Amino acid sequence: MAGSTATHPIRALLQAWLLLDFFEVARRRGGDASTLTTTIFSQSFLALIVAALLYPEPPPVPFAAANLCLSTLLVALGAFDTEQPTHRRLADRVLLGTAPVRGLVALAARAAHGAFATMLITVGLALPPGIMLACRQHDALLAPGYVLLACACAGLAIGTLSVALRAARRFAGAHAAALLAGTGKALVLAFGLALFALSLPALRHDADALPIGRLGAELLPPYHAAKLLAAPAAEAWRLLPLGAFALLLLLLALALGDDEREANLRAGREGRALAQLRRLAGTPPAAGLAVFTATMLWRSPGVRARMLPLLGVPAAIAFLALRSSDEQGRYLFPSMALQFPAIYLPFVIAMLQQADHQGSRWLFDSSPAVPRPLVQRAVWLALVVHVLLPVQLLALAALVATGLRIGDAVTLSLFAFGAGGAIARAMVRRLDDLPFSRDELPKPADFGDLMAFALVLAGAGAAVAIATPGTRAFAAVAALAVLALLLRPPRGGA
């Protein structure tokens, strides 16, 4: 028609996706503020602190490589959280499947959308170290060059993660992709931060002094970007492998497409853990709630994606402590780190109340009313049996594998399990609704109470770590005895 202007498909898709990225949560709750700006400012401030602490001791290449690794790591951690929920993915499938848009156009729109979000966050992270590098070398052009290369490194990292998650959804389904995202974020958070901390003493030397060696450094795009900044003319060849890798990611994304394997909901035999959970719960209503919560803990993509990364920080602390030559530190920090899963439980309990599917509250409203104490006990049993117990078993295996004496590792893990399970009984008293029943998360818990739980558990872990082996064993037995008393089914029903 004359006088009408047509919007390009890529532009239309970008407008819709960016509007949802910035204002989806705010508009649903009646606000008009962006939900992304707080993240950008906080991460930029963190990058400024790290760059200021390093400035101006290391040479230009180690300084740039370290800061580029930090910005790439932070952007990659955020990329694990950008996995869209089910309703967004379904809406996109309907939109793209019914629109006259070719696959290459849709892929270009997704790439532009991801590039815009990546650059928005990365620029905030890259500006402080880029300006410091330019001031250090008295070359103003280094600042924009640093920012561009930081965006390129972050884009390669996010592209790799996106292709991996898309492949997981294509061949294993959305549940497996959510599990992969949560586990990957925990591993990246743990070992990424640990390796970054271990690499700081090597910044005054060459790449051979790094914990990953020169070969490991050559596999990282930030190292190539740092060398390119130091000598653009001589190191221009490094753009070739970076460009080839970006092209490979683009071809893989195009080959995978947007197809998603449908979830297999076929029920299987109930495992021993669920059978034991039913026995501990006692009455049928409590057993049903406990089994439902325990099953959804690992089936819910949202809970897994938010809960698994919480294990990254204690894993990093324990890993760094076990490398120390200080004998007391080898026990103190792992013992305190073993308390972190229980310290994080208030956040997990708060997240449990959010449903994966909007509007599912009607199912719970049409069911018989359940007393609040029964709900709290059932959720507590599910957390003890299906969260604290497997996490502490994994931690025990990790401590033994990294060289801690088996007897000490067993007593520390048993005490952490018993104490965490006992104090978690008080934590679930905050739960005022059925799990997986709310469209939105409730207001966050009072910070003072959370700090009280954290201080009690961390202090108990420190006290047990510095005690004699006999005292550690007694503390472990006492904590398990208290937990055993709490696990006994109450008389007359839950």
C-alpha cells in the first residue's frame, strides 16, 4: 500500500524480544523500570575493583588477559541464567513457526538479539579496565580496542554455551538442558573463580607460570585478545582462529535449529529414596507432599537452574583450601564450606514456592486443604533426603579424592549433614504455602534471620574443624542423633 512502511522481520523480532528482556517482569508486576540495569551496574563496579587492585603491577598482556578472563567469566555465568522459561520458548516457537520468516532470518535475529544483550553487559564490564590499560600505556586507542575485543570474547563464550544448550534441548529435552545449565554454572563458578585466584600470582610472569600452562592459555580467546592489543600488527593472525571458531558456532546453531525433544513423562518404579521418604513421612497426605516435592526438586527446570549454582562457591572454597600447606586451614575452610548447602536452604525454600507453569494454582485450590505444619514437615523431609544427603555424599567423595584423611572427611561430612538437617527444620517454618503453587516468588526473607542461620552453621563448622578427632566424632554423633529424633514420625500423624 502506498504510504505504509513495512517493518523488517529482524527488526520486529528484536523489538519484541528486547522489550521482554528489559520490562517483562516489571510490567507483569505493574512497574515500568528495567530489570537489567542493576546487573550491569553491579558487575561494572566489580570489574572496576578488580582492575584497580591489579593496576599497575602486571605487564600489559597479563593485565589485559586477566581482566578479559574476568569479564568473559561473568558474562558466561549470566548466560546460564538466560535460558528462557518454557512459556517463552513455546511462544517463540508459535511466533516463528507461523510467521513467513526463513530459518536464516530467524537465526540472524537471534544472533543480533544475543549480540546486543552481550555487548550491553560486556561494555559495562570492559570500560574500567580498558580505560586503565589506555592510561597505563598512554594510548587512548587501547580503550575502544579493549572493549571491542572484550565483546568478541564474551560473544564466543555465550555462543558456545548457547549451542551446547540448544543441542541438549534438541537431543535430550528441556529438562536435561536445565540440568546441564545449572550444573555448568556451578562448575564454572567454582573452578573458574578458583583458577582465576590461583592465576593472580603468575601475572608477573609469562603464560608458562599459569596453573593451566601455556597450552591452556592458547585455548582461551582472552589470551589471544590480550596479545593482539599489545602488538596489533604482529599478532593480527590471531583474528583468524577466533573468526573460524565464530563461523563454526554459527553453522552448528543453524544445523541444530529450534527443534526440541518432547519430554518423556512415562512413570517408572519408585526408587528406594522415595520409598524411604514415604516411610519417614508417615501419613498419606504427608507422604504425598514429600514425594511430590522431592520429585519436582529435580524435575523442575527452574529450581534446578537456580539451585545447582549455589554449590559452586563452597566447592571453590574447599578446592582452594585443600591446596593450602596450612594444616589447620585444610580442615577449617572445607568444614565451613560443608555448611554452605544448609546455609543456602532458606533461598531454596523460597524458590520452591514458584510454579513452572503460569496459572497452575487452580489445581492446588481445588484440592483438599492441608495444614501448614504438615506442609512444612513434608518439604523438610524432601530437602533432607533429596538435597542435603546427596550433596554431602558428593562432598565426602570430593574431600577424599582431594587428599583429606577418610576419617576426618567422614566426621566433617556427617556433622554437616546432621547439623544442617536439624537447623533446616527451623528454616522451613518460613514456608507459608504449598510448593510449586505460586506464579510469582514471595517477598525475600528477612536478611537478619538468614545471617543468623549462616553464622550459627559457619561457627559450628569452624569449631568442629579446630577440635580434636575425638571431639569431631562426638559432635557428628550428637548432630545425627538430633536429626534422627526430628525424623521420627510424630504421634497421631504429621
